[in-house]
Amino acid sequence: MQAILGVLFHSLGGVAAGSFYMPYNKVKGWAWETYWMVGGVMSWLIVPPIAAYLTVPGFVDIIASSSSSILSFTFLMGLLWGVGGLSYGLGVRYLGMSLGNSVVLGFCAAFGAVVPSIYYNFNPEDGKTSFTDMISTTGGQVVLLGVLVCLVGIALSGKAGMMKENELSDEQKKESVSEFNLIKGLAVAILSGILSSFFSFGIEAGKPLADAAVEAGYDHLFANNVTFIVILWGGLATNLVWTTILSIKNKSYVDFTNKSTPIRKNVLFSALAGTIWFLQFFFYGMGESKLGNGASSWILHMSTIILTANLWGIYRKEWKGVAAKTKWTITSGIVVIVLSVVLVGIGNSL
């Protein structure tokens, strides 16, 4: 039952993460850095403490009483993850929902799922699953098989993107992705995928914060909401600095007072995107409380995001005009990713 709940919570988080960018498509007349800044302030600064207050009311005392080393390292992981989150937005901007998410999250899934277990292989810690533990047990082997299957699905999705690139003219590609740029998009997406995995490391670094919440009598289901606040401070710092630089450089700060654009609607849609974005980690924390922050949690989260984003990509007709073979390739990739989610769930239950 715990495994089923874990899969359900991670699936909800994945749907939120795979869908959050959609409201940004409703923003009119604003530069990318403008709406990304508004959404980021909402998702990294405003919503996290609200969620923590509703679930762990004493979160301020827990953070204040924690050691500076724990807070600083957790913040650092968030800072690095913030670079990944920042470049994620650019990856989707240049590649579209389907291909952008497949490339970014493929690297993110591999690094975030496997690297922590390798770390604990060399630095043993009670209650932490090492890579040796995983390969020596049936359940761990099934989880690793799920990781491998997920990467195959991601490769198929990426292959479909390459086929699309070769089949469509620049005009056709930009009908669904207005700023489509394969080379620039791939470079940014790979960087984003690697650095985005640092959120998983941040959860590990901030585990004492979640443990302190449980020791204080709060529900284990929501304990990670305390950790998320510190991680997201790091993400906020990275993104706020960069978007401010772009805003000054491009003079796009005038967007906030440009009455020729629907300012209120733009703020609303940007804030909605930021809120939906945070929900991915709200539900991730709940899923992690059932499955643990290992390969199972991370790969389930990433796989569901990829699946959701690809479905949105199909809805937005990002594959319109491609050959039947290309459509079958992207469909096969989605099916394989779903299979990987099932395998990870089974492996964790074992």
C-alpha cells in the first residue's frame, strides 16, 4: 500500500511539473525573463513557506535551530539546481515541450537516480541505500532495470525529435515552437539536465531538517516541506540574479508597466505557472516519505514529467506534419517510459 501511495504522489507531482509551463504560453507581450521572474518569485519564495506553514507550522523554529553547515550545503545544492531550473526554461523555449523535456529530464533522471546511491557506497550512512545494496537485491535490480528502461524511452523520444528536425522546414517547426533552435536548445538542455539533478542531492543534504520536523511531532508525509524552503532559496537566488540582469540588459523591466500588454492576465498566468511548478515538489515530498529519496522516487518523478510533457506536446501539435514513422517513435518512447514507472514501482514494493 505504501508503494502504491508513493507512485500516486509522485505521479501527481510529475503531472504538475510537466504541465506548469502551459500557463506561460498564455502570457502576451512580455519578455521571457519577465514572466519567468514573476513565476519564480511565486514558486520559490511565496508558495513554499505557505505550504510549510499549513503542514509544518513550526518550520521557522526548525530552520533557525539547524546547524549552519546543513543550511549552507542545502542552499548550495539549491543554488546549483537553480542554474538547471533556469536553463530548463530556455531548453523548453528552444526545443518545445516534447523534445526539451525528454533531453533535460533524461540527464536529470540518470544523475539524480543513480549518483546518490553511488555516493553512499563510498560514504555509508544508516538507512541510506547504496549502489551495492541495489544490485544485490531483487527489488533493487528491478528498480535499476526501470532506470535503464526509462533511459531507453528517453532515447526514443530524443530520436523522434531528431527525426522531426530533419523532416520539417524552419517555418513548420516554428509554427508550434516559435523560437526553435536545435543546437542551442540541446546545449542548454544537457546542462539543465545535469544540474537539475542537484535537487535530489539537496533533499539528501537537508534531510536533518525533515527529521527534525518528524521529531517535533509533525506528519512525516509533509516533513520535506521544511527542506524545500532552503533548497528553493538557492534556486531563487540564481534565477532572480539572472533574470534581473537580462531585464536590465534588454530593458524588459518596462513590461511591468506596459499598458499595451494585458498586465493583470500576464501576472495571473505567470503566478499560476509558478504555483503549479511548486506542487511538483509538494507531492514529491509526500511520495518520498513513502518510497525514500532514492532511484525509485527520482525516476518515478522524472518519468511522469516526461510523459506529461510529451502529451502536452502532442496536444499543442508539436508533431504536426511529421511522418508516421516519427509519430510511432515518439509514441513508443512514451509507452516505454510508462513501463519504466511500473517497473520502478514493482521494484520498490519488493
